[in-house]
Amino acid sequence: MNTKFILIAAFCGPVISVSGQIKPQPIPEKIVTDVYFGQKVEDPYRYLENLDDPQVVSWMKSNANYAQEKLNETPEREKLIKKLKELDARKESTISKLQITENNYYFYLKRNAKEENGKLYYRIGYDGIEKLLFDPETYHKVAGVNYNISSITPNEKGDKVAIEIAPSGSESAELIIINIDGKRYPEVYDKCWFSSPSWMPDGNSFTYARLNSSNVTDPNRLLNSKVYYHKLGEDPNKDIEYLSNATNPELSIGEEEFPLVYYHKNSNKNFALVVTVDNRIKLYDTDLKENFKPTKWTTLVEKKDEVTNFNVDKEFIYYLTYHNAPNFKIVKVPISQPNMENGKTVVEEPKNGNITDFTITKDGLYYSVRENGVQAKVFYLAKNKTEPVELNLPFPAGSSTFLTINENKSDIWVTLSGWTSPTKRYLYSPTSNTFTFQPLTKFIEYPEFKDIVSKEVMIASHDGVKVPVSIIYDKNTKLNGDNPVLIMGYGAYGISLDPRFSPGFILPYCTYGGVFVVPHVRGGGELGEAWHKAGFKETKPNTWKDLIATAEYLINEKYTTSKKIAISGGSAGGILIGRAITERPDLFAAAIPEVGCLNPLRAEASPNGPGNIPEFGTVKNETEFKALLEMDSFHHIKKGTAYPATLITAGMNDPRVIAWEPAKFAALLQNANSSDKPILFLTDFESGHGMGDSATKAIEKSSDVISFAYTYTGNPKFQPPKKIKQ
């Protein structure tokens, strides 16, 4: 008998065959008991945390094979994939990560139609001739490995570019340098992710951050990261350690904090930025010395200042802060006297909405405000003026972002988007108060989405608090109380689900007659920092209760029924989805937690866990332990409960939510479920958290979510053929 089969059978228990499908059976529990502050907590699947165990991997692979086969049974899935590929190929190209240097060099990633990954291009000026600089498919050709560029950083002259490139979504990148002729320098810097290279004035040296390890399962991977200084032509192993807890103990950089260095030309200073998932930054500066060793770092901002972002011009440092202003305000301090005590508020906290972003140009300060959680407005405060003016945007937008060159230039581009409004980038002129559409690729129309509409409502949650909810559907759909619905949410880190045009997911979903719904739940930032804190640690239950209230609203308002509601969310949104179905399994027909945080009580044992303590809490604190246990979906699964059809996904290369979190949740849910609805567990062994996926993989994942949702909310096109039971 095949040894491998014996291993799988022993680990998975008996297997049954239904029309050729091998269905993995619930695996045995092996109880491990932990005691937190006198409270016993049982963990029946602790052994699945060992991803080096061949038996664990075999169980995950058998589940993945079965899940993929079940998804492949969906009749409409291949047609949907074909349609999404056609929509994607219709675009001449997709542009991302655009950066423009002071001498007007444009650098960007461009993925042409039918290509899998973006390649690095450059041109001189908007109308310049485009040239290919670097193709990631030429980098370390290895079968089954997809290399993807995660960041690009040109120097000021534009004659060199730092490129971060990672394999198969692992976020364990290497940093390489190429010049404007495409020549690659021999140095390679490993253990780089979020390395944020910053070029020095000579254009031949830079600072960059490195992780502790490139292994995504290493629990120390993200601890004690360091900033180094490198000069081209020298050995990277001899780089100067420029900023770290070891070299700068006076800064008290925590082992879970990420130090970064940013050089500012006009002040000739290096700024040290220390960050975590806590949106409050710590900031320091020092004068740049020829020997590249700072004499002393000056403290500019501490956590108590509640600053989340900053910009610098020739005279001032500008801070975005929510200190005594939960909807944020902008404060400036003189560079010569940078203490926050010398700060002056230049943009007051908005009465309606919250400030989401700001930037500085030669002419003044621009900032964006989000109203009602979803409506974007842009304001301009000219230099030496005290009253900002609202800009008349080219179309009503749900989201806006800025791109500038630096504070020495007037150039500013504003990118706008909405649920039903295609994303467009405009060059704004403060002199003429005009917006000029400047696409870097051919603009594409989508006539098949012309009837898709959106509306915004405020619904009462469990405690009476009003929650913004976006509802998107085809206007020809009859809202008869029996419509398929897909609710997607997140609710963490103060991150907002801003309205964005989505021809690869949301809009195609709506063409099948379903209603797509986005509740802007607490924990996100749609209504400012207070909204974030209202779904944070001890208040985290508001996050999933807002989703539950949204589902009940849709039923009461005759959009749908509980048999027609699917819910989906990824990453930290796994808390939202997992706790919604464990609290109200009767309310949903299907659930899709994608690479989800489903066992946060154990997250501190994972590589990304310590860095997330500021957002979710630590088991070392009794109050926060109780909050973690409450938000832990794994520990709220109840045996003998009828759970909705569930598709649980994981990425074996995922450094953010380690694959054993979804694995444990899937194992226990399969064991506990009393309904005849499937609990599918799909691990992608060639992917991570979703960053770095090829175009084809991204399309297939979108198709899986839409197909699974429609299969179990009753769309007839997605119903697999009935089988004869054996």
C-alpha cells in the first residue's frame, strides 16, 4: 500500500467517496489546556500549529484538493473566470506605484493585458517615450515561483532605482538596485519587506530596513528590525547599522516596533520614524553628517501626541493628529523649534467628516475629508492664507488620494474613484483652479456596468449607534425580499473601506442579480479615530455586531432573507466573519473568511503576533486577554451547531496571518458542524496573504468567492449538478 496514503488516512480518519470526490473527515482532537489569570482555556488543535509536521501538511493538502474540486463543480465558475479575464485584458495596461522625481522622471509598474505581473518602466515627462527597466519574470527563474515587485524607490536624479521583489506572496523580499540603463548592481539585500529605502544626497547611498529573518514561520521574524546604511559598491554584510534598539538605546525602540529613516533635502536632516500597527508614530530627527553617524536624535513626536502622519517643507513640519480632535486636525511647528508645544493648528478638526490625508506643495497644503463615512472632499489651503477652500472635483467621489513631487514643486495629482465611478487621475492647477485628466494608459469604458447603482444608508446597530452602509446593485434587479446578498467588511486598525471602482469583483458580482453590501463597521476609520476605538480590544464586539445589525436591516427592509446572505472578509476581517457566524449561525447562508485572523488568542505565538498587540491586545494583561478570548472565533465554535456553508482560505507563505490560524478554525468547525452545508478549507501553497499574486491567481480567487457565495445563496447558474449518493 502507498505509504503516503496510509499517512493521510491515519491523520484524517476514514474517507468516503461521493461521485469520485475524496472528502477529508474531521481529524482527532488533542486537548491542550492553558490557564490565563485562573481561567482554563482548552485548545483541541494546538498540534496543527506545527507547519513543519508532514502529517499537518498532508491534511491541509487533502483539504485543499477537496475544496478546489468542490469549487470546480460550480457550473458558472469557468464562465466567470473567462469573463473576469476578458475584463482584465480589455485594459491596455494597469499602472501602479507611480513616482515622479524632481527632474520629471516617471517611474511606475505597468502590467499589460494578459501579463501576470507588473514590470518597471520609466519615461521622462508625462508625454515621454516609455522604456522598460526591469521585468520580474527574468529574476531567478524557478518553476512554480511567481516573483512580484513590491516597491520601487528612485533616487532624486532618477538614474538609479531600488526595487523590492518577493517570491510567491511571501513578503520575504530581496532589495536590488538598477540604473537607468537597466544594469543591475551586484549587491543583494535579503530579509527586506517594508524596507523603505531612502536615498542620500550623493544618489549612490541609501538607508534601508531589514527584518530579523526571511522565514515566514519564524516567530522572531519581525522582532528587532534594524535600519542600515549602504554605499553602492561595498559589501552589504559590512553595512553600517544606523538605527536600532541596539545602537540607539536612548530611543527605547520596542522589539516589535519598526524603525525607518527618511532623508529630507531642504532641511538636510534625517527623520527617524518608529511605527507599529498602532497608528500613532514616534518621530525623531538629526542633522546629516558626512561620516553618516548622527550626533544625537532629537525627539519630535511621542505616542502621547497622537500623530499619524507628517510632511515637511522648508520652514515647517506639519502633523496630522487626533489629539483632542477625534476627526483629526493639522498642526505645524517650525523646523527650528520642532517641539509640539510650539505647534499651531492650521486646519481645524472638521465638524462634518474626518481628515484622511494631506500633502504639501510649493503653493500650499491640500487635504482630503471623508464625510458620512464614504464621501470624499478635497480642500486647498494656500500659503499665507488662513481659510481653506473646497475644490470642485470633476465628479462626486468616494475616495481621493494625492501624488506630489515634493514641496519645491507646484505639481499635484488627485486620483478619484467611487463604487460606480471609474478611477481617474487628474493634474490640478491652483492657478487656474482646473483639473486635467492625465491617464498613463488608455481609459477603458465598461458598458456592462452602466446600470450598477449605489446608495448609502445609516442603520441602527445593537446599541442604537448609526453605522454607514453602502449598497450596490443593478438598478434592474427586483428588490423583492429574496435577493442573494454578499456582505463584505473589515473593521480594524482604523482602516476604511473607501468606495472604489471594482471591475474585477464587486461589479461582476452585481451583474448576476445580487446585492453587494459594505457595512463600515466600527474598528475602521470611516468616522474618525473614535470609530476605530469603538471596535478595538474590549470594544471589539461592536465590529461583528454591526455586521449582524446590517444583515437584520437587509432582511427587515425586504432586500433578502437569511437563506440568501453570504458574508466575506479577509485578514483582520476574519474576526468579523468568524465571530458573526459563531454568534449568529442562523443568520447567514454562507461565510468566506479569507486568510483570516480566527485564533487571535494564540496570535502572539505567530511571527506577526507581537506587532499586533497594540490593536488587539496581549494575553499578558487580564483585561486584554478577556478581549482576545471574546474576539476569538475558534474558541466560540459550539459542537452540534448548524453552521452555514463556509469557505476558509489560507496561504502557506503568509507572514501576516500564519496558515495554522485558519487551519485550526477549519478543523474545529468541520468537527462541530451539524448541518449538511460544507466546511471547505483551501490552502494555497504558492501564495501568501494576497500581496504579490499573479493576475491569474487573483482572478481565480475572486471567482472562488463569488462562486461560493452564489452557490449557497441560491443563484441557479451556480448550482452544481445533483449527484446520486453512493
